[in-house]
Amino acid sequence: MDSGVQAIVIGAGIGGLATAVRLRSQGYEVKVYEANAYPGGKLSQFDLQGYRFDAGPSLFTLPEEVDALFELTGKNPRDYYSYETLDPITRYFFPDGTRLDAFADPARFAEEVEKKTGESQDRILSLLSKSRELYDITHHVFLERSLHKLDTYLRKETLQSILQLHKLDAFRSMNRANTQFFQDPRVVQLFNRYATYNGSNPYEAPATLNIIPHLEFNKGAYFPVGGIYQITDSVYRLAQDIGIEFYFGTPVDRVVVENGQAVGIAVGGQIHHAEVVVSNVDIVPTYRKLLRDQEAPEQTLNQPRSSSALIFYWGMKKEFPELDVHNIFFTEDYQAEFAHIWEKKNLYHDPTVYIHISSKKHAADAPAGGENWFTMINVPHDAGQDWDQMIETARISILKKVSKMLGKEIQPYIEVEHILEPRTIQSRTGSFLGALYGNSSNNRFAAFLRHPNFSRKIKNLYFCGGSVHPGGGIPLCLLSARIVGDLVNQQHPVQA
Ligand code: FAD
């Protein structure tokens, strides 16, 4: 399988790992250069005094996109990792005392919502079926292929999708659509939350984002056995098993371009040649640093960024049976919270708090009798705010809110603490301004404004990961790898 044809991937985030596997399966000899000493980028993990924490993502959908990487290389994914269905998916706590479980089975979820809020089951099921329809219309065009290649538009599935684009609900906001559809404000709030799955604002983002509940309820939400880091770990092990070479602690300095063609990379004062170069680094530093001598597509790079996150990783020396794996403690005023994040670029005094506890499923993640709390709020991307002050204030607000809603003081049980925030997200993963998902999807044209998966000016140069098409989040990063693999295969097939 050694063709002698070289491909270089810059960055070992999940998009970079998946692209490396795809190129290797096409016969390339693949080398991955990663600035950190470990793989995974945002999808990494760390240990703190007996507690294990997943550093970034916590919710896993579309497992078939991970499985596909193993199948491509003739391996059985179950020899590397496994996952179980999450049920309930999320436990919701509302300020009026309502507690509601989002069960995996849509009918059971709809029944629970009707029981707890009075909203009709039929309306919940109808929203989920509309969500399925949105997915069916969009996924061929917007998720699985390059939006920037003519042949995408010549395919039968694309033409069928284009004929139905008027059904995308792109001309009203997600909140407006949900408010017009549901009667109970708690149900509106629950469905508005899906805008945060790609770092957007439900009061601005188009109702097209109502596609997201389909992924959770119709396609399913999962828990990888051992925690979500198992995705990175298993794909990394697969990559090693199929002969991909990794260079950790090796920040790439620049992409070497000659006569309008990428011919390799410069790293540590040396040039390494390759026929194909793929950057998994956020597209803004890719241009500003790795391609600093080239003309940059300013319009694409100046798009508003997605929101970021402030996370308190708390080792708790107590178990909380009233909590599940994923828990949401809603704010009293969602609109005010988003106005603070998006317009004022600061933090609301009563934020919506998300607590993910992987030790509920994987007991080894915390010492006996304890739990590992990943406690997160949505925050603006970095815009030079006084983060130290904001973090201190947010910590007090979160402790006060969760203690009140659980009816017990939680602070005394915090045994260890670690904090991640927009500045450290940027310094650890290269993510410009600490945005979690690249550009925001608040604009109805966002899909078209993301950078393509290839360079229009420089031959043999490709881009994958959450800051380029089709967008952020694990499943979309994996789809970006699929698109890059397909483009490389069409444009530079390795002759066997
Ligand atoms: P990244 O993870 O961004 O990695 C890029 C890599 O490039 C890094 O390892 C970096 O070190 C490396 N790099 C940068 N510069 C260089 C250089 N010069 N040379 C070499 N290497 C370089 N997604 C979900 O699907 N579900 C969730 O629940 C979810 N929650 C999230 C919560 C948080 C707190 C965060 C931070 C993200 C979350 N996401 C979630 C988003 C998801 O983590 C990302 O979309 C995805 O992991 C990004 O992968 P990527 O391929 O773009 O690479």
C-alpha cells in the first residue's frame, strides 16, 4: 500500500485525524504534524487528582461517521470503541421547579413534555417530523459535499433538494418559529437551545437550525463507553495501525507554496515535501500564519465567530442522584442571556448552566462516592473583555443558581477545580478568538460564507475541521474530512 505519494495533515483535531485516515485508505503516505503533545485538539481529556474530564465535546451524534473510518480501512470499529444509546438524553431543570427528561424515544419524550408542561404531544412529534424533513432536504447539499464545486449541483439528489429549498424556513428566526409553533414558553426555550449546538443565537439564527433536534431524537444521541475522548483515542489508534506517522509538539510554521501550488510545509527550520497538504488548523490562523505570504479571502475570514464557553471542571466529593449524564439548568430570561452574549459581549447574571457528568456512566471517571462535573455556560468569543473578573462573577452566579435549583449548597463538595475559557481555548487549540464552532450560523447565508474545503488559488491545498464547510461539531468535522477525501480522490488519485 506504500505508493510513495505523500500527504501532510497539519493538526490532529478530529477533522485532521479523520482526513488522515481517509487519505491513507486511498493509498497516500500520510504524516500528521500537531502543535500539542497529544491528539484531539478540542476533543481531548485530562486527569485531575483522581478525576478524569473530557475537555470539550460531551454529546455524540451520528456515530456512523466515526464507524465509517474503520470500515474504510477494513477494520471492525467495535474492536476499537463502542457506544451506547443515551436515555434520557438530557435532564432539564426550569426556574419554576419543572423537571423534565428528554427521553430518547420521541413518543416517550412527547408524552413527558405534555405531562410536565401541557404542550400537546402532537406538536412535539410534529416539530420532530419537520426537523427530519429539514435534514432530508439539506444533508445531500449542505453537509455531505462541497458547496463550492459545480458537480455537486449536477447530482440528482442536489437538484431534488434545490427544488425544496423554500421549505428551509430560512426567513424567520428559530425563536420566532418555535414561539409560533408551541404554546408553552418552557418548550420554546427547550427547542431554542438547539441553536447553541453550533454556537448560535436562537433569536437571530434562521429556523433552518430546527434540523438539529432530528440528530438527537430521530438519529439518536450516544455515550461512547469510557467517555467521548474514546473517539479521539480510537481514531488515533486506527491511524497508527494503518501506518500514519505522527509528529507531536511540532507546530507547523507555514505551508510552502511554489508556482501557485502547495508543495509541503516548513517546520522547525526544515521543509517537508508533499503532493497534498491539508490544514486542520482554524481557517483564520491558517491564512494569517501558515499562509501569511498569500492573499487571504478577507470576506470569509471576517465573518462573525460563534460563541465560546466557560467551563469549570469540578471534582465533586459527593454523588447527586437527582442529576443525570447531561443536565440543563435554564435561566429565567433566555432572551436577556443571549443579548448579553451577542450584543453586549458580556455575561448575564442568571446564565443557563449545563452540567455533564460522565462518571454517571463510567464510574472510573471519579473516586468512589464522587462525580466529575463539567459545568459550562455559553459566553461570547474573546473580544478583549476582562475575563478574570467575568470568570469570578460567573463562578458565583453558577454556584448560587445550581444550589438554589437543587435545594442544597454545592460549593462545599468541590474538591478540585480547573477552568477553560475563550483565551485558553484559543491558546490550546488555535481556535481564533476561542470560538467553539468557527463562524456563527446566525446569518441565513452562513453555509455559503464558510470557507470551502479547498483553496481556490493554491493547488493541492485543502482544509478540514470545524471552521470550514460544513461547520463545527464532531459530526460536521467528520463530514469535512469525507469531503476532503472525495476531492483529493477526484483531483489527485494515487495510481496503484
Ligand atoms: P480542533 O479540535 O480545533 O484541533 C485543531 C488542532 O490543530 C489542534 O490540536 C491544534 O493544536 C492544532 N494546531 C493549531 N495550529 C497548529 C500548527 N501551526 N501546527 C500544528 N498543529 C496546529 N462538538 C460536538 O459535536 N458536541 C459537543 O458536545 C461539543 N461541545 C463542545 C464543548 C467545548 C467546550 C468545545 C471547546 C467544543 C465543543 N464542540 C462540540 C465542538 C467540537 O469540539 C469541535 O467542533 C471539534 O472538536 C473541532 O475539531 P477540528 O477538527 O476542527 O480540530
